[in-house]
Amino acid sequence: MKKILSLITLTMVLVSCGGGNTSVEDVVSSNDLEAIRSKRADLTKELKSLEDQVKLLDDAIAELDDNAKLPLVTTMNVQAQMFDHYLELQGDVMTDQNVLVYPEMPGTLFKIYVKEGQRVGKGQLLASIDDGGLSSQLAQLKTQLALAKTTFERQERLWNQNIGSEIQYLQAKSQFEAQESAVKQLESQVAKSSIRAPFSGIVDEIIKDQGTVVSPGPGSEVFRIVNLSNMHVEVDVPEAHLGNIIPGKTVEVYFPVLGQSVQTTIRQTGNFINPGNRSFRIEIPVPNKNGQIKPNLTAIAKINDYSSEEAILIPQSVVSENATGEQYVYITKPDNAGTGMISQRSIIQLGKTQGDIVEVVSGLKAGDQIIIEGARSVRDNQPVKVLDSTKTVNN
């Protein structure tokens, strides 16, 4: 009604501006400053008179129209729906297979067979160390072993035919076994001159140059090998969630730097509460098909710690609290006469919160109409006018 009257007022003003003996255009085109000022003063008086008349009409409408006195509200139809609550925590990408490879014997780094960034398999030869003549000694021992083996086999055949003495047979057997043991021992020493990949992965860094003198121990690492296919995220979870965070729980892992997310599950939960921050550690495996996920990359884990198939969800903004700490919302009900609606206060108990949505565990039921807009301006059992009603909130 007010909008209609305002339009009428504007129309009358425009008519008055264009009507009368002298139009506004004529006065302006005359370039007579005093005439322009006089015309403006006349129009201002007319506009003030019209505004006073409109106010009188508004007051009369407000006095006669009962609906004009009612608070205007919008409502939402409460419905039970699926609710998944997520706990968001920050963690770091880790891999168990990220190691420095050291030499097992001292010597000169004779040759490097791989390049940085090269993918290698478990046991693949990465580099060799000058063995200082051990290979030549091994070849001699193997020749002696072959002779000892032949002698033992001949003595064994004779002994089985009851030819020769037992001492000859036992001496040949002992010589063969001692020679065989010596070869195995020297083979073990020579094998240490070869540096091999401890697992399948990528040569991330070649630390020593070919020709460098190396030896076992700290400071002599030659390679860094990383396996990027077996990655996981480590997250510290507050102990309050100990009962909800278990292996198999669904997790969405987001990598802010990459702008990517992966769906996975919790692989393992720790059995130790860190006394420093009262948390326990969990491991979340993450696939790394394209190799973009790197160790120590920051990750955000959204862990599904609670789900309800019949949850009552409402916006947090409509929840109020009274002097005793009780939380409540207003719902609409038909009045006693059945001709209008009234607001009614409902004490509620809240559950989990997700963003700007909160779960109501008691005090509301499916089908209730809660007041959304205008909730702060109504009282208990007050007549209201419902302008609009939305279906439900989006989880």
C-alpha cells in the first residue's frame, strides 16, 4: 500500500511540475535566476503538502488494518535429512621409504650408474666402489674351491667303494667345506662394494661425485631414494575424538598448494596420547598416481567423525539463548481461532555444528515451521504474519 501511495505522490509531483501557467522547462529556458528560484519554492511547498497527506493516509491504514500491526516473518519447514559431520585437521605428507643410502665399505666411488630423477627397482645397482683387489682374490679362491670340490667328490666315490682310508676322505671333505666357506665370506665382502637400491623408487639426489673417497657412517651418504607411490598423511587428533576416529573412517584429504583433493580412509590410529598436546596420531594413505604429492607437503584432512540419517538441521543464526543458558528458537503455530499464526518459543538441545548449520537433537521435529527472518523481533505466543516459507537447509 505504501509503495502505491508513493507512486501516486511521485506522479502528482511530476504533473505539478509540468502543469500550471508556466512549465519547469519554460522557466529553466528563460535563464531568469529569480524565476527559477521562485518556481522551485512553489514546487517544494506542493511536495511537502503531498507528503503530509500521504502520512495521514498511512496512519489511517495502520489504524484500520489489523495485519499492518503484525510482525512480518519468514519460516523454514524443518525436515529430517542425512548429516555428515567432518573434523578438519592439518597434517603433513610422509613416506616410510625416504632414505639416505650409505656405502658399506671404504674406498673410491668407482662408478655411478644412475641419474637424478631416474626410477629404479629394488636391488638395482646404483654405484660401485673400488674393492682394492678383492675381486681378484675371490677368483683365485673360486679356482681353489673347484679343485677342492673335485678332490672331495673323488675321495667320496672311493670311500663308498671301500677304497682308501677314512682319514683321506675326511681331509678332502674338510678342505672342501673350508674353501667353500672362505669363498662365501669373500663374496660377502665383495658385494659390499656394490651400492644397490634398498627399494623401488626415484633417485631424488646424488650426493657424492664419481671418484670421491667414501666410507661407512654419517657424512658419506651417496644417494637419497624416495618412493612416491607409498605416501601417507600424519595428523594429530585431539584426545576428545578418540572414540570417533577409528581405522576405516572416510577422509577427504585436500592439498592447498596443489588445489586437489583425494578420497581415502584412515589406515591406522596411534595407541599413545602425546602428553604435550593431548593428541594421538593417525595415518591416512594417499594415492599419488601423477607423482605431484611430495613428502612434507601440507594437507588438510576432513575426517567424517559423525553421521546421522535423520538429522534436524537449522541455521545457527536463528538460535537464541535466555538468561539461564537455555537455547531456543521460535516456531509458528495456528492461533486458537484458527484464523492466523502465532510465534511459540521452543527450547532445544544442539548437537554437532558444520559451517553455519547446527544439528538439533531435541526440541524440534520434522514438519515444524521455525522462524528465520524476524526471529529477533517476536515474542512468545505473539501473532505474526508469515510472508514466505522455505523448504529446508542445505547440508
